[in-house]
Amino acid sequence: MLVLCRQEAASPPATAALFGLGLIGGQVAEALCAGGYARAACLPFAWGAAPERPRELADIMALLEASPGRLDVVWSAGAGGFGMSQAAADRELADFSDVLGLARTLAGRRTPGTVRFHLLSSAGGLFEGQRDVTPHTPPAPKRTYGVLKLRQEELLARAGELVRIVYRPSSVYGLAGPGRRMGLIPTLMANGARYRVSTIFGTPDTLRDYVHVADVARYVARQVGDDQGTSRTLILATARPTSLSEVLAAVERTLNRKIFITYRDDRSRNTAHITFSRKACPPGWRPEGIEIGVRTMWSTFRH
């Protein structure tokens, strides 16, 4: 886990504790550093039921307890996707519960309202198969992954001593780095660059709402840096559904070449439409369109 401290003299002191530095978490850290935070410490946190967990939590507790000003705990961890097993979900929920417990303990020792917990949930997991989702649409997860995210939200909702900010991003795309699970668009780019065939689970008209990871990370970083003290749940979607065929066309235009694919219409996989109403999007959230996001990704991919 990574600890960042705000260095701006004109702003009150604040500390951000990030758990999970993958696709979203890594870019949240970069966005925070670009906005006045600086790296203060990097402490071990072994994922899963590790014997060293009590010692690690004690070390993290000691460091955060001594941190000045407001404390923002950010949970963006999780290696599982839509196909995760129940065993993996149970391990991740246990990890989350440990960190939530840490935050609650710290909140009990500090001035009320000065400890905030930011949870990266998943609109895709919570609303799979639903159309025109609004902030008032009840979650109805269909897979283990979505049930896990809902369970995390429920546990956080019980932590009344914390200011609770839940983010529900839709289908996030971006480059996660070497050795990490690749999503649809990075896979199309990687295989397209090598003239390889990609397999897509779905049909050409399967609808998704794609958001670029940089947009999500910048928005989360702004919420962390802001002084707003109210709990809230935020859906981060474009409200502009995009079909798989449109995604493919955007990648082909960006790479300026034909992308070879095969479709597998497997209803047990990630094939159901998910769309969002414009009413779902919070103020100040202005994501890029798919064309700009794909071009940005390709520029990074080539370098």
C-alpha cells in the first residue's frame, strides 16, 4: 500500500492511503501526485490470509495515526474480474474487511469527519444486463464479482463513523502494465499490432459504456483532494453506449489497419447489454469519448 501526503503550503494537511495500485489505483496515485501530493511511504500489505497481516496492519496503523490533517483511505484493490471464483471473492472480501476495520479504528481516534473511505466499486458488476441505469436503480448483480462489490458497499454503509465515497465506474479500459489482466481494447490493440486474431465474447451489437481509466483516476483524485465532507455514491459512466462493432471500428481507425476477430455469443459470459441514463452522471464528471480514449491508449501503447 502507498501513503501520499499533500505538500501544498496553501492547503490544509492531508494524507491519502492507497490500497491497490493496479489499473485504476496506479493512475489515481499519479493524478494525486500531479495535484500536490507526494509519496511519503510504501508499506507491505500481503493479499490473502497471510500470517504477517497483524504486523502489517499494526505498522500501517502507527504510520497513519501519526499523519496530520484529514485521512483518505482509498480501496482500489482486486485482481478478480467478471469470471472470478467464489474462493477469490472470499479472500478479497476478507482483505477489504481488514482495511475497513483499520479505517474505522482510526476514525474513532480522530476528530469526527476527518477520515474518509473511498471505495472503487463496479457499475458493470452491479447492473449487468440493466438498461438506462440511474442513481436510483437498485443493483442486481448476476455474478460472483458483482455480488462481491455489493457486499463491499454494504459493509462500508455500516461504517457510520466514516465519510463514505463509493465510485461505480462502468467498463473501464486502459493499459494496466506488464503481467496484468488485459481488457478488450488493449487486447485488440496488442493482437492488431501483430496481425493476430482476437476472440470477443458477445455479438457485434452488444452494448457497453466504456470509460477511460485516466478520466476515472483524475475524478477520484479530485474527490480525494476536495474538502467535501458528505457521504455519496457516484456512477462514472459516459451515458453514451457503444457497441462492440463501434469499438472495433475505433481501434481499426486508430491503428489504420484491419483487426481480425471472431465473436463467441456465449450467454454465460460477459454479453448482456448495460446502458446508463445521463441522470446517472455526477456534476463535474466529463469523460472523453471512445475515439479520443483509444487514440490516447495507442499513443501510450506504442511507447
